[in-house]
Amino acid sequence: MPYELVIFDNDGVLVDSERIAHRVLAEYLTELGYPMTLEESLQHFLGTAARNVHTVIADRHGGRLPDDFTARWQERVYAAFRQSLTATPGAADLLTDLRRSGVPYCLASSSDRAWIDLALDLTGLRSHFRPETVFSAEDVGGVGKPAPDLFLRAAASLGVAPRNCLVVEDSPNGVLAARAAGMDVLGYTALTPSERLRTAGATHLIAHLSEVTGHQGVAIEEDPSPVH
């Protein structure tokens, strides 16, 4: 049967924010004495809440970040967003097609609501979402992915059983969260190698957002190459 709800991650799926945010993160960590490249930041932190950076730095380097690290990093990211953030290619068209077809959809992101709001406003995607279809980790007490809480909250709020939801995610943690919630999940390979998403449990893999509409209840066993 067709899915009753499509749940989108935001960063890296609907908005092309990951490279911007992780470039800023790598630069800031390097300034603080923890050398980091963009590629390393994407590998270690893609799909995790900002607060997890503290844990990784402590575990890997035995270091402690400033108490205001997250706030200062976000300030830098917001400034970079205002200069160059765009919607992911195909995002606006996909959301328009889903709406015209009567397919319900929502957004569920581990980012703070202020981050999500800024991204939607800057990319012009705000008009595609009603307030009640945007969910952040703040809606579940700050519990981010890979915990399933956020996806379960989104489904419950919109009155859809988890088994009837299709999630679109670009990170292993997002895929893990969707599978833990009992949902099918499309692994979007724009930034993450196919194998990492498959290992996390992605039901199928896609290389472009236009492929989402081909999975409305239809199983397609394709393995696209990552798009960079």
C-alpha cells in the first residue's frame, strides 16, 4: 500500500547545509586546538546533534570545549548560511509534487528549531510547510537521532502508524533512528557513501530527490553511486 506520510530530514536532504556547517565546525575546532578537516567533520559528526561534538572531542582528544562552544559555532554557521545557503537540488519541486498529489509530508530534524527556521526561510522552503509539520529535537526533550523519538513523535502527531511512514535521510544516525522507529527509509547518498547507509539499515538508496516519488509503496532495488 502507498505510504501515508513522507518524513524528511532537513540538513543535507532538503537544504544544502551540511558542507557549510561542517566547514565552519572544522575551522572552529582547529582554532581551538583540535585540528579537523571538512571530511573528518562530516565523517564524525554528520547527523548528530551539536552537543555530541563535546563528547567526541572528550573521547578522542581528552579535551574540553568552551561552555559557549555550541552557541558560538551556531553564530558562525548562521552567518555563513546567510551568505550561501540554498535548497538541495530538486527539493522544492519534490515538495510541490507531493503536495499536488495529496501525499502528506513533514520535516523532522535533530537541529534546534531556530536553525531549522532560518534554513527554511533562507532557502525559500518555508512556504512548503505548515508549523505543525515541522519537528525538532526540542519537541522530544532534546533527544536527537539515532534515538527513534523524533520520528515517532512526528508520526503520532500527524496520526500515522510508523509502518506507514517513509523517511528520507542522508546520515547513518538518521537511518538508524528511522529503522528503530519501525519505518522504511531512503538513504540519500549525496554526502554519505552508499555502504554506510546500507549498513545502517536503509531500505533503499537514492542519488537524487526526484527518486523519492518512485518509492510511494513501490520497492525498487537500485544502488546508485554517491553524488558529490
